[in-house]
Amino acid sequence: MPHPDTVSTASRALAVAEVPLTGVVTMSSREIADLTGKRHPDVLRDIRNMLEPLGLAYEQFCSKAPSEGGRPITVANLPRRETLILVSGYSVELRARIIDRLEEMERAARRPALDLNDPASLRRCLLTYTEKVEMLEARVEADKPKTSFYDQFVNADGLYGLQNAGRALGCHPNKFTAWLKQKYLFYQGGNLVPYVEYRRSGLFEVKVTVEGDRSFQRAFITPKGLTYFSARIPDELRIAGKQVEVA
């Protein structure tokens, strides 16, 4: 029985459908799995492990895509640089397959995007956008319950207070904040603020409020940060029986 994330010819075409239209060459984790014979979850793990030491957020490369079973799954789309870094640890044979495919995609990207006088080209373009719409609709539908759940914890700016972020992630709020202080937050003039690198990477925002002649800084977690921390929270922080998935 094929693995649920096995890439069919059609899904591989969908994964690279943007290339001739935008000129931006990326390779999806599903195509990497197909070319290398690796399981898709293992490729995603390799990508996460590769991006972290580079200081890049795994989530910024990810999107939802339909699988053969119909349930949306996470797919990572890597630019050429990150693709080559990833496969540098693979065998010579697997690296050659990836590089050959990248060159093929780049040649396609250099071709004219769309010939308006060619009916076949117009049909391919229409099919591409139809598939994209279906993919986006599937993602919206899959995200509805989660969106409703997180709305109760988010403020008017779309940010999460530290304790509300813990609640949204199914954690004990005080334990979650204490965990953040071990690596991500420190006290500055009595205010708990994020270290510069985590603020610059978009995991946190800091708001300043003024009361009388004093100003206070307050750290908030962004939606990107919520996704980032959801994948890294130790199990002991979670409230028993409460497992929350963040897209």
C-alpha cells in the first residue's frame, strides 16, 4: 500500500505549478520525497532540522496542500539555495536527481509564461488556477475550527499575550511563561521582553504603554510565533488530555 503522502504525477505538477507563471523556482517537500524515495514526513523533518541552524523559521516555507486521501497536509516549498543545502547530506545519486529537476524547472521558468494564441497553453493555465483555488478552499475549510478556537485568545492587534498564548496551545499558562524565560525572554527594567533575534524573526512583538510618567513594555506572541512554539513545547507543559494542532 502506498504511503498517504506518496506523490502522484498530478500532485507533483501542482507542487510546481507556480514556476511558469511567476518565474520563482521552488521545490516542494513532496517532490523531494518522490525524487529521493524518502517518506514525506521524513523529508519535512530533514527540512526543519536544516532550517533551524540557519536561523530560518520552518513555518515561513510551509503551506497546506491536498493529499490523495483528501485531507490537507503540510508541504514545505524550498527555494534553490535551501534545496541544495538540504540535499548536501544526501547521496551523490539523490543529489543528482534533485539538481537535474531544479535545472529542468529553471528552464521552464525561462520560457514565455503564457502564449495567448495557443489554446493548449490557455487550457493548462486555466487548469493550474482551478487547482490552486481548490487547494486554497481546502485550506480555508480545514482551518475554520482552529480559527474559531484561537479567536478567543487573540487581541485586537492579532497578537497573543504570553498567558493567553499558553492557553491557546493547551498549556498551563504560568509554566508556559516560565519555559519561555529559559531561552526566549529576559527582564529589562522590570519588563519581560524577548531577545532581539526572536523579535527580529517575527516570533514576538513588543508594545509600549504609558501610565503617568512611566512607560511599560509588554511582550506579545505573533501568530507566526504561536506556530513556532507549538512544535517545540515540551509535553510536560501541556494540560493532560489537551492536544492542540496549530497550522
